[in-house]
Amino acid sequence: MSAVLECLIARAPHVVTVPGIIDEVWGESPTSSAPTQVYGYVRGLRTRLGDTHGALIRTCGDGYRLVTGPGDVDAALFGARVDEGLAAFRAGSHDEAAAALDSALALWRGEPLPGATGEQARMLADRLTGRWMTATECRLQIEIDAGRHEAVVEHVQDLVARHPLREHLRRQLLVSLYRSGRLAEALHEYDRLRRTLAEELGTDPSAETQAVHQQILAGTLPPGTAAHRVGPRATARAESPIDDDQKELPIRQLPPGIPDFTGRAREVEEMLDLFSATDVDAPTVVVVHGAPGTGKSTLALHVARRVRDRFPDAQFHLDLAGTATQPRDPAELLAAMLHALGQLGRPLPDTVEARAALMRSHLGERRTLVVLDDAASAQQVQALLPPHGHSAVIVTSRHLLTDLPGAHHVHLGLLDPRDAEEMMCRIVGGARTALEPHESRTIVELCGYLPLSIRIASGKLLGRPTWPLKAMRQRLADESRRLAELSLGDLDVRASVDLSLRSLPDDVVRGHDLLGLLGSCDQPGWVLSALLGQPAQDDVMERLVDANLVQLVSYDSVGQPRYRMHDLLRSYARQRATARGEDVCRAAVRRLLSGWTALVDEARSARPPSLFDPFLEPLAGAGDAWRLPVSEARGLVEDTPAWLLAERRALLDALGLARDWGLGEESHDLATSLSPLYDEQALYDDWTASHEVALACEGHSPLARASLWRGLAQSLIYSDELTRARQHLQRALDLFRQEGHDLGAALTLAGLATVHRHQGRLDLAEGCLRAALPTVLESGDAPKEALLRGSLGRILVAQNRLEEARPWFAAALRLARAIGDVHREGVVLRDLGELHHRLGQTGEALRDLEHALATFTELRDERCIAYTLLQLGRIHVDLLDRDRATTTLVRAARIFRRNHVATSEQLCQALLHQAADLTTVPVA
């Protein structure tokens, strides 16, 4: 029953529905009879309160409302008397304040609402307890102001024992002990507070508590009666506990400047321009944001000292501890500002809003500069802004504070290389860096042009005057120990990043760490979702961007945002990731590789069949399989050539990850899936690199290794490395035959046929193709059958068995058209063009080749375009058509040069020289 009453009191004078009462009283486990019990409890309460007509507890719809007068509920009466006492105290009427507060405190009889179980009742109990503390502290202050220090010491000590983290009580105890002549006890009490805060919260005492401590040490803490006398001279600004001549001194809190400040000319000029244009109604607010270690605080202080003469009345500098475990409360920061403005030792309003209003009143028309260092959020800053446009505010933050109205934002990135060298020169000394200029440049490069890193490395060199710069360069060159080297006293890159991570949710921190596993190239945003093994994580990536731990570097050709970590931050993120355990990292990398492979497969599904499509079942297990939603994947790879070009480095980096984490099956699946796309886009270097990296992985099965040898050989064929290609194909063939994989062996024979054809061994080439064809026919794979039939026709043409070749081309063309393989149709038409040309049927040859060229152009297959142009050029040379031969062959030669196909480029040049009156045609 008491719980129901507490619920009604907590929500008075508002209506509380029966379901609302049930939630408050029973929580998440109400009994089935809870509604009936509520009705019974209300009847019981009305009986006990003599409310026979329901005037006190009124029924309103499906709930009840407690109707009370001004003095009917102790909680409301208590609050009113506390407000009355605090108002009288602020007005200087101490006797009136004491009477009101004593009356309020007399209503207090132990813990409020002791049986409270509901959220609303508990919130009311917490508010009442907070008000009681405020009233008690104010009442004690009246005694302290009246000089009755000794009388309150024991009371304050008792309260401090029960509330050890309440600093206002601690300050009252310090003042009471000191004014009672107990100096040693006061200093001991401060030391206890300092140790308690360090152990419990990892923080130091607040600025105002430290100020009281300093006054005690210096013996300048003023006596109570003189310090708090408020008479007819009282104004909107309350009297200060310091002397009147001290009180009027302007506030000068800016720390000393940094003598070796270097660079940032553009940012400094931008900020100075902003401060020269003032608004009458609002202060100029500039937010400097950037990654850890970029020198935000140093820049803010440098600019503040440049403009300080424009703000002669007050210059504040506040550390907002935005990267601490618990950022400083705006109420505490306002207290520090108010104490500087003359409110030290005086009770302050309870709420942030009231303190902010008081601060604005004190500032009045003062020309004020406020530097707010290390802000956690816009909300932390908002209450600290001066009231008018004659003032300015500089905020530093690792976060984007875009929700701070009217603020100008200056992003701080890495130092320009020349400025980075200059910074090192200023710290270490110009004579020393001049002796080893190359080492100096390399050191700042290894520091990633990050000011914090450069300062640490330079500081170490400064402390080791006999060291050559080469010694530091060698230490930093070892990436595994680089971060350990970049630590000097309180300066530490890792500690700086940890401060940023401390304020972020666990999933964001985990995402940060796992991103460190990736390489140095930029990445699409979806990779974070794969690493985390969760659906789209755009919000997690945005939190990392806002915290300046990840950079949004660009948008690629398919519209994806691309992200990158600074090398030093990535190195530390990787250390943190590996500390999470090998299993965690391997699972994350496996999901990422699965995501890449699924995207590549989606891209292949919309392309023509290829001889290099994977023919082995996917080897990687499904345990950590991850893929983008189908609709999103299709959207990304819709323009496959553009997507592949955008992701070239990221795909090779992913294969490097597979090698580093021993994921052989995953590397095979991704590399072999990429082969057809590399083939189509003539990305032979990438094709070679992908298979070499995949082959470097451990744990491949014989079939997987054979598949990779075959793919690598084909890329080498296109690069004219025929000897190596033949060796790899023979290895693959031996493995396929050992494992009894007939289709793999047949496709490898087709590759050997290509090598033999290029090396002029046409009989061997024909033998390979005829040996491979029955297995392909048995497999029922029409695209591969069409390809082999066309290849055999090409061999026959090369052997001048022209009529014998015709049916092979006809069958290949018929198969390609039946299955809708437009690309294969184009290849066969190109080969038919060669056949018709050899037969003297020039018109048919040109028709076939023009048709093939249009097909390859539509498919954007550069390699096939070039070979078709080569065929056309040969015909134009034979026709002595100089202009067409020149245009066609120059275009082909440029494509071959771009794709490093030297033999075919040389053939183009030879044909060009055969044209009438043509000696040299530049193709660069």
C-alpha cells in the first residue's frame, strides 16, 4: 500500500494510470491479480486518510491523481522551504536563510520513501536527497561565514565520511579546519581527498578545491566574517572571499605559449580572420577538431595568445576532460569560472542553467576569451558560452561538434612534410639536423607527420645529444617497436588514442581495433560490418570518423565512401586487436574474405562465362561466412569495371590478410573468383599478384594449389612469360592427374595449348586441345566447349588448314549464340575474320571484325579490343590503306603498352612500318 502512495506522491499532481502504478510497484513481473490489488490499495489509502469521498485521491479515467494543498506533502513543503532559504542566502539575509533552512531540515526524518521500488519514486527520493545535501551545505556555510568554524567541524567530518566524493563538503571541511587553527589536519584532509579521487575516479580535485588548498598553503585564505559580509554594497555580482583590490584584477588564465610551435599557417590565418569579424549578439566560436596527436591544444593556445589583447577583461582556460573516463560536468566548469569571477567560497545555484545565467551576469559587457580544451560534446560547451559578440571561444575536441550552433569548424590534419622537418629542427637543433638531413626527413615520415609523434621522437633525441639521427631512424623503421619508441614521459601515442576510445561504446571500440587488421589503403565502409559480423554498421563508422580515429578520404567511382586510418593509429589498433585473441582476429578476417568473395561472385554472375571461372567447389567453410545483402551487393557491382578498378588495392590487401592469418582456403576462393574479372579487364599484374599471394598461404589442398598454379600461368601467358607459364601449367596438370580431377586436367591442357601456340609448336597445341575436348564435352559445359572448339579452329588456321577450321568455328559460334554468350560470340567472329582474310574474303573479314569490335567495346574488354584492332590493322596494311592502318594500329599499340603486352605492341609497330610511306608512328 505504501508503494502505491509513494507512486502517487512522486507523480503528483499528474494522473497515474493503473498500468503505470503496476509498472512502478511490480516492475517487469506483475501478478495476474495486480489490477485488483491496486483498486484494493487505493480503497485502503482513502480509508486511512479519511478520504471517504475520493477528494484527496481522485479517480481520473483509468487512473488516479493525488490532490494536495501547499502543506499537505512533506516533500513539497521541504522543497519550498529549501528554495526560500537559498534565495535568502544569495540575497545576503543570513538570519532569514538560517530560519528557512532549519525549518526545512526539521522535516527530514531519515531516508525518503524508504520502500520505493518504482522508477518515479526512486527518482523523487534521489532528488530529495540531493536537495537535503544542498540545504545542509548552505546551512553549514552560514555557520562558517559567521565565524563558528569549530562548532561545525565535527558535523562536516561526519558528512564527509558518509559522502567522501562530495567536494563542496570537503572544501567546507578544509576551510573550517584551517580557520580553527588546525592547519595540519586541513592539509591531511586534502591529501585524503586527492588519493580518494585518484583511486576511485582516476581524477584530481577540481580547480576550486585546488585553489582553496593553495590559499591554505600560502596562508592567504581570508577570515570568514570579513570574507562573506554582504551589506548595502551587494550587487548582482556576489561578494568574493578575496580583497576588493584583488577582485577587480582582470582574469588571465591562458597557459604559457609553446616556443617551438611550427607550421599551421593556413589554420592560424583562418582562425584569425574569424576572430576579426564579430557579431554583436553572439560570441565567435571556433572548434578545432582532429585526430589524437595532431596538436589541437597547441594550435588553440597559440591563436588565443595571438588575439588575447582583443579581450582584455577576462581570459579563461578550462580543461573539459572530454577524453577522461568521466568528462567534467558543466556545473563544475561553471563553478570554476564563477570562482574566478569572485564567487570562491560562496554557495552557487544548484542547476547548470542557473549557474550559466549567473556567469553571464558576471561577464556583463566584459570582452572575454574562453579556451575550452578537450570537449566531449556540444552540450558540455553550450552552457559555458559568453553572452555577447564582444567575446570569443576556442574549443578543441577529438569529435565533430556539428550540433554546436553558429560554430566555425577547423579540421586539423597532419603536418606538411616541410613543417614537420622544421618542427623537429626547432626541438633538436638546426645544427644537428643539418648534419643528417636525409635521416631527419625519414624520421618525420616514419612519425607519420603527426605532431605528437615528432615531438616524442625529437624529445628523445634532445635527451640523447650523442645519438646520431640514424639511430632513431633505425628504431622507428621497425614497425613492431615503433609505437614503443614513441613514448616519452607523459607523451605517448598509445595513451593518446586510449583517451579517445575511453568515451566510445564497446562496439565502436571493437570496430576500431579490428579495422587495424587491414592494410594502409582506403577501404569501403561495408568492411567494418564484415569485421564485426553484424548488419550495416554505418553508425559505428560515423562515430569513429567523428572521433577522428578514422578519416573519410573520398568517394569512389561507384559512389562508396572510402575510409582510412593513419598509419600509427592503425598500428596501435592492430596491437589492440591481437590482444583480443587470435581466434577473434581470424574469425573477423575470415568474415571479411567471405564478404569480398561474395561480392566478386555477384560481379561475375552478370558477366559472360569465362574459361577461368572457378570449377572447384568453394573450399572455405560456412562457419564464418558473411555477405552483404543481395540488393546492396548488386548495386555496388552493377558497373563491374568501375567497381573493380576502385577496389584493386583493397582486394589484394584482403588476400594479404588471408596469407598473414593462414587462411589458405579463403585465399583460393577469392583469388580464383577474381581471375575472370582480371582476364576481362586485362589486369594482368593484379592477376599475377593475387595468385602469388594466395600460393604463399599455408594449408592448401593439392587441388587448390593446382587451381592456383593454372590461374597464375594464364596471367603469365598474357605477360609473355611463356616459360614460367609452361612450368606452372605442368605442375598443375601433374597435381590434377594425381588427384583424379579430369576437368581440371583438361582445362590445364587448354592452357598448355595456348603456350605451345604462342611458341610455334602447333602440333603440340592441337594435341592438347583434342585431348581436353572429350572431358569438356562430357562435363556438359557449353561455354567451355565453345571456347575449346574455337581454339582448335585457331590452331588449324595457323597451320593453314583453312577449310578444316571452318566447321570448328561454326560449331563454336552456334554454341555461343545458343547460350547467349555474347563475349564468346565476339571472339569467334574475330577468329572468323582472320579465316576469311586468309581465304581472300576481305569484305566478310572486315564485317566479322567490325561486329566483334562493337561487341568488345560494349563489354569494355580492352584486351579483346586491342587484338581485334590488330587484326583490322593487318587487313588495312594489306589493302595499303595507310590512314586506316595507322589509326587502328596506333590505338591497338597504346592499349598493349598500357597493359604491358610487349610482343603484341611490337607486332603493331612492325605492321605500321609495312604501310606505304610510313616510317615511325608514336604510340606513347
